[in-house]
Amino acid sequence: MSTDKDTTTLDADTLRDWLDAHKPVTVLDIRTDDDYVQWAIPGSVHINAYESLRNGQVGALAKANLPQDRPVVIICNAGRVSRTAAALLAERGFDARWLAGGMKAWTLAWNTSRVPVDDPSIDIIQVRRTGKGCLSYVLGSDEQAAVVDPSVSTEVYLAIARERGWSIRFVLETHVHADHVSRARALAQRVGATLLMPKQERVTFAFKPLADEDVVSIGKASLTALHTPGHTNESMCFLLNGSVLFTGDTLFTNGVGRPDLHAADVDATRRRAASLYASLNRLRRLSPKLVVLPAHTSEPTAFDGRAVAAPLKEIDAWLNGWLTSESTFVDRVTSHVPTPPNFARIVSLNESGELPDDTTELEAGANRCAVR
């Protein structure tokens, strides 16, 4: 097969802009079935052509039935095999592009959603890393703002605040993260905000520590810190105006945080799991009307403007079955879960406060912070 025809590359930022603007485009994922199941771009078409293309064969692409009236953007793991696929589709008359850097580059892509809340004194924007599953938040009240668990470029949060006339006064972390490099310290330094973190001795840089039941005021809003150890020993949730709960990696909409990362041994993991059991029972005693906003999702986030959120009552409907007894819960959450890639290096960076210029390789791969 001939692959010497010129093809067009597309960077992840441009594809992000296209999807955010709902531009007609076919995203064609040619990776293996296993890779596609692990993580994919929402709405993408999957044709398993990776191995055949690597072996110099056209494979399933020869008869791919795709729309001719819009660009086709081909995705592979790192942006090499997709270039070959783009050349082949261009020979068939398609406006074919290949995504530079592949899914590794897409890990930095993001979109936003406004979180619907009944409290008129607050406004919350959810920032979603669609290629990684990280969720962060900008909450505003009376021209003041706080950012919770920032995981994308500081420019994103600055733009959100600027557009709404908010001044970022606080940057908060629910815990020391293991799957992405934190942007919290960099953002706080950039805007002169106060960096707030759970009280602990893991990090080596300056921050203002928060203890259980501490309250932070943002405009007309109040954030109450709730110590919820388990995923990590320092993990915290933040209760906003008694109506919204930022749960970090303690509780997700369809799972709970894993207790094993950086635990010294099996016994330490089980002790953490027991702590998580107690923490989740504490959260269950809060108002069932609370809107739960986690720091991660295990599903790719589409450009649909729908926040990843759920009322605590809805979550408790399945969580209740997990918490029938401490021993049953501990056994469940300590079963084998694949280790996040590069987590030891990421944790080391987050403990030192370093932010590399390029985090693409470090952060590539599916999110694996949850037990479901």
C-alpha cells in the first residue's frame, strides 16, 4: 500500500476547540479493542486497524464507511500509526487528519460545565480533563473565587475567573494526588492566592493547613473542611453552604477512592480501608440533598455541558450495599486494582511542589483512582 501522500496533522488544542464548538467532525479511533475500552474520546468511531496498519496492511480501513461531508481525525496511541491511516483515507477522498501525539496528547484536553445548584449566592464551574478524567472546580461568590483541585493549565482557571469578574482568593487541594501533577501551587503563586491543603507533613512547600471543621469564607459562601481519611491519610472533603460537597477522591458518583496507593503493606492498606469505611459513613449522615462533586470520573467526559455530579441520596442508594459491615467493605476495596502509571513519580512531584514544563508522558493513561 502507498502511504507517501501528504497528510494533514491536527493538534489536540484544535480538536478540543472543534468539539467544544460542536463542529461536524468524525473522530476515528484505530487503536486495539483493549486500548479503546481503557479510554477513548466520547463520540468517537472505533475501527480496530492498529495491528494491520503496523504490519503494512490496509485491514478494516479499506471498507470503512464514514461521512464524506466532514473532516475525519484519526487517533492512535502516540500519533504515528494514525498518520499512515490518514494517508490511506485521503487516497479514498476523505478530508483526513491525524492527531499529533495521539491519546497521549489528548490527556491534556479539557471542557467545562456549569454545575446546577439551588443556592443563588454561589456559581460553580466544573473543569473536566476529558482525556484523563480529572475534575476540578472554580466556585464564585460575590466577585470572589476559589479553585478546588486544579489539574489543567493555570490559564484555564484565570480565563474562567476573568470572564465572570471573579478574583481568585483561594486554591484548595483535597489531598496529595497520585494520578496527575497538581497545578495548585503554580496557580496560587500566579494570582497571589492563599494555598489551602489538609494538615499533613507530606509536602515540603509552604501552605495554609486546614483541620477538621475549619471554615473558609469566599464572598457569601462558606467552605467547611471535613477530614475523611482513607484514600490518603490526609484526605478532606469540603462542604459548601450546606448544599454542595466536594469529595476529592474519597467518594465518586459510581465508586470510592482506592486505599492502597503508597500504603506500606497489606496491613496498612486494610487500615486505610477501615478509615475510608468510617469516612464514608460520616458523609452518609449529611443531607441527602447535597450535590456531590468528585475530583475524578472513570468515564470520558463528553463536550455536552452536563456536570459530573449526583445527589448524595442517589449515591447512597448503591453505597449502602457496600457499607453493610467494615470487614466486607475492606475486603471489597482491597482487591486488586491496576496501579496508575507513573504514580510514584507524580506523587513525588506533588509532594515537592514541582510542575514540569511538559507533563504529557507522566500523565498519559486512564484514570485508576477508583474502586467500583
